[in-house]
Amino acid sequence: MSGDAWGKRSAGLLLFRHTDRGLEVLLGHMGGPLSGHRDAGAWSVPKGEYQPDEPAWDAARREFREELGIAPPEGEPIELGEVRQANGKLVTAWAIEADLDPAAMVPGTFRMEWPPKSGRIQEFPELDRVEWLSLERAREVVVTAQATFLDRLAEHSG
């Protein structure tokens, strides 16, 4: 299958934990100048793109390490399936129960021309912050299509 027929695909891991406040999920706020000041729609499951020859599960674990700078936790993965985002990208995710300290994370970086058409290449964090959020708060800020992952996790944990 050619790259065009395959389309862009991402895979990620959604960590969750049970607290006295209820179920919480670990989301990352997208870094860089395009999302820096936004809240709604600027949070995401830690994820990244992969090629057709890489299994999605392997990509999800690799991208977790690249985006957060720490090893993905061990645990029994819960398949959350796929969603198609507004940009056309197909995202596959798994949930794993784990309790990680966001302060221990060292996000990876990406480079882009900024400001546009300036010829200046700048480096930005993939995720500029990572936080544990209640399902209600996560639904308010996550990329719209990814709210389906939160619903599927809630159904599984219910």
C-alpha cells in the first residue's frame, strides 16, 4: 500500500488511575506556537505517527517514550480502538493503568519554521505539559475525536 493510500496513522497510550476523586487520565498539552495558548482541543493522548511496517502497539510504546522521555509502563493494555481526527489522521490507542509523576517526564522536541516564512527554524517541545485530569476535565480539553477513547475507557472501567 502506498503512503497516500495508507494515510497518516498515529498510535498512543492513555494512562489512567483510580483516585479518591474518581478516574483520571494522563494527557499532554501539545507544544509549539500553534497550541501554546489554547486549552480546548490542545490536549492529546501521548501518541505519534508510524509507518505501515510497524505494528501499532510497538509504535504506541515507542511514541510514549519519545514524547514523555520515560519508558512506557508495564501492565495489561485495554484496546480502545481507532478514531479518525478532523485532520484525517487515524489514531489507535490503548489504555494502561499506571500512576506516573508528570514531573518525571522530559518531553521530546520537534523543529519547525517559526514564524512562518521567516526562514528561522526553532525547536519546540512535543508536549509542553503533562497532567492527570478527571474524565470530565479531559473531555473539555482533549482533541475532539479522542474523547471517544475517554468514553471507551469509562465503559470498560464502569
